[in-house]
Amino acid sequence: MSMQIRRKIATAAVTVAVVGTGMIAGTGSAFAGTNGQQIQIDDASGRARSVYIGGTNQNGSYVGHCFNITPGNSTPLGGWWWKNGVDVTAYSYANCGGGRFYYKNAWINTTQSWGDYQVVSVH
């Protein structure tokens, strides 16, 4: 077998291994999408610089976290999975450091067919 053919076979094997690994890794988020959603904050107020979200995660545990967001934009909060009722508090300062101006309790679907993000609006 020539060196060029060996190199092509090795390249093809690495490509298959990488693609296969990506497919396996990708199943985690698809599975999580059937037991909670990630939240995307839509800041309709134009003044939110951070939000604090507290509620039930995909494992059934209560968790809370502050997220910095871009005012006047829609910001996906990836990597955090929520379900059922969550409390959303908006702040006009970064790091949830003050200027609380909005609160709502939002219902996050356990499952949805159109993706892993559910939009929550801040007014």
C-alpha cells in the first residue's frame, strides 16, 4: 500500500471518529430538551443588564444564578436547564448588583418540539 493511500485511510478514520464523537456528545442536549429547557431572555425594556433566575433544574433541584445580558436584545442563557415555575428578576446593573425593576414567575415547559430554548420576556 502506498504512503498516499495510507494517509487517506488514516484521514478518513480520524474524520469518522471525530464526527461520531460529535454525534454522541450532541445527544446530551437533545435528551435534556425532553426534561427542561434553556432560557432565552428577551429584554423588551431596553434597560436590563442582568437577570437572576431561580427555580427547578432538569434534575429536580432548586438552583439560582445571576446572568449578565445585553440590554435591548435577546440573550440565550446556555448551559442551564430549567423546568416548571422559575422566578425571573431583572436588574439595571450588571451582576444583579442593584436597580431591580422587574419580576415575574415564568412557566418553563418540560418538553417542546421546536428547540431547547424558551423565550422569557422582561418588560
